Amino acid sequence: MRMSFRSRDFSSFAIGDAVTFSKTIGEADIVLFAGVSGDMYPLHVDAEYAKTTRFGQRVAHGMLSASLLSTVSGLMLGTPGGIYVEQTIKFHRPVFIGDTLTARSELVALDPEKRRLHCATTIVNQHGELVIDGTSVLQKDAD
């Protein structure tokens, strides 16, 4: 998958700017995330165990879902880039294999002195249900 990062000068940012990214969570995503993170919790990787839980099936790692916020942060920053400084996360509902998630970052405040962008972040599933919300702070490099 190739992403397109447009060039952004700090002066080009405006309150209300928003970016989105969508991805369908598959079996491979969960297995690969478990391997990279070391999180082999049975709810994520053991279908028989997951059947005995209140969810009745395997649930994607919360941080796998939240990682889509990193993608929208990069898309917001553009190039020349910057760095992700802070992220708050609140989980609202589980994500299952086959769910399509849409992450969104919306610029809500600018701090020109520190060259920081303050964003509201959300992830919704294919039904429009809120999965994750929070806030992020991004530090924009010099133009």
C-alpha cells in the first residue's frame, strides 16, 4: 500500500482541516500485530477461547485499531513532516475480523509558537459506530 503525503507548510493549516484513512481488519493484520507486539492474549489469537467470552468471537487488538491514528497523523502533517507528540485514546467498542475502520483527524487548535497542531481523533466502523476517540498533538517541522 502506497500513501500519498502532500507538501504542507505550517501556514497552510487551518482549523477544521481533516484527513481520513480506511482499512478492513483481516486475519493477517491480527496475526502480524500479535507477532510484532508480542500480545498473544487469547481473545485476539485463540478462536475457541474467544467463543467463551462475551464477544463470542476473536477481537482485534485495541492498539492495532488505534494504530490507524498514526496514519492520519502522518497524512495531516504532510511533508516536510514532523513528529507525533501525544495521543489520548478511549476505546468504545470491539473490532472484529472483517470490520472496516475509518480513522479521522481534525485540526481543532494551532500553536504557532511551538508549531503544534492539536487534533480531535476518531475511528468508526463500517456501521458508523464510534470505536475509538481521543486527541493528538503533532509537532510540525520547519518549512
